[in-house]
Amino acid sequence: MTARAELRGDELIARRHLPAAPERVWTAFTSPGGIAAFWGGSHATVPPESVTVDLRPGGEFALDTRAPNGASRRLRFVYVSITAPHELVFDEPVTGLRTTVTVQPADDGTDLTVHQRRLPPELRSAQAANGLASILDALATHLQHDEPTSGRRTT
């Protein structure tokens, strides 16, 4: 199964069933190694050394993405709320984009929903929807092929 992403005005909602326990999905979303393994999807890479995580409301996580053409971009997010291991809410402070990650147990793994609100106009596109879907598909691949990521936090 691949991720499904739907664009509705200034909202983007992506869903994916993952063949891993919710705790493992949570660790992938909250550890530097996990984030580096999947965040770029099929369109970018994330150098592991670029990822920092301060997992608390008001804390930040940040990472660098590198496109195939070599272009690099720093992304920074601020945690709004954390309900381990079920929900993460974080904002991108420059644009105001709010992302809610919901992790729900399923019979044979986890159902994941990523809901982005207040999308800036440049992200209200099929390309953005496909990009988010590819990130969730990369997460599925990471969870299927890699050992569980470390739960340690860095700042």
C-alpha cells in the first residue's frame, strides 16, 4: 500500500498504513536518526548530522534537506503539543504551517495520518501532495528494512 494525499484548499491530508508498532513509528518521527532516514522522501536527502530534536512543547526540531541538484534548505519546526506515542503537533514558524501527526494502532501495524493546515499558496499543489506521500512511503521503507532507531534526543 502506498500513501494517499488529498489537498483541500489550505489543508493537505496524507494517510499511510505502516507495518510497524506505533512506538516504532513514534520513534522515527521523534529521533534524529529516524527523521534523517525518511524526511526527504524521494525528492531530497537529509544529512543525519543536520537533525536536532528538542522534544517538548516549545522545543524545536530542525534539519537540512538536499535536493538532487545540490540545493540545500534548512527546515525548522516548533513543537506545539506532544502526546506520546499518539500525536505530535508542530508549526513551521516562517509560514505558520501547522502539522498534526496522528499515530493509531491497527491490527497489523499502525495507521498514520499527517494533516497540514494553513498551507501557504506555494504548497497548495499536486507536487506538494505527492511530496508528502513520498515522505510517508519512505517512512514505510525505513520501518520495513531498518532496525528500530535510537530514541535518544539531541539539542
